[in-house]
Amino acid sequence: MTTKKLTQLERRIEKTKARIILIGEMRPGSLTRQYKHSEDQAGAYYQISYTLDMKSRTEYVRKECVSDIRRQIVNYKRFKKLTTEWIKLSIEHSKLSMKLKRQ
């Protein structure tokens, strides 16, 4: 039973790895639309804010790059979700492996 479960976990890990490989460009952060004059919403511009290496950063984004940045942010969120899944599966795999070695 546990060897079967172990094999299933290994397959799920491999599928997760394969999905990670397919992720394209990615970028952490959030994209917001800002205004130079917020009261009348004039002078709109975009900026991305993110933290990397424990440093908070904010960068301006050109209007023609907004769709690319949005796609990159979605890819990063997908990457984070998949790596979290991989870690959880690996922990479960490790526990089962140790259990099998004790028996």
C-alpha cells in the first residue's frame, strides 16, 4: 500500500515539475494604476511594486508593457503555487520513505 502511494507521489511530483518547466517569463509583485492628480484622475500611469532580497522596489511601467507585466505576474503566481505543491508532495514522499525504511 505505501509503495503504491509512494509511486503515486513520485508521478505527481514529476507532473508538477513538468508544469513548472512550461512557465514563461515571470515577475513578482503587483501592478497598480496611479494618478498624478488623484482627485480628477488625471495623469494616469502604471507602476509595479515588489520585494526581492528583502528590499522593496517600485518601478514605473510603460503603458505598452502593461499586458506583458500582467502575464508575468500571473506566471509568477502559478510558479509559487506549483513550487508549494511540489514541496508538500516531497514532504509526504519523505515521510513515507522513512516509514518504509523502518519496516
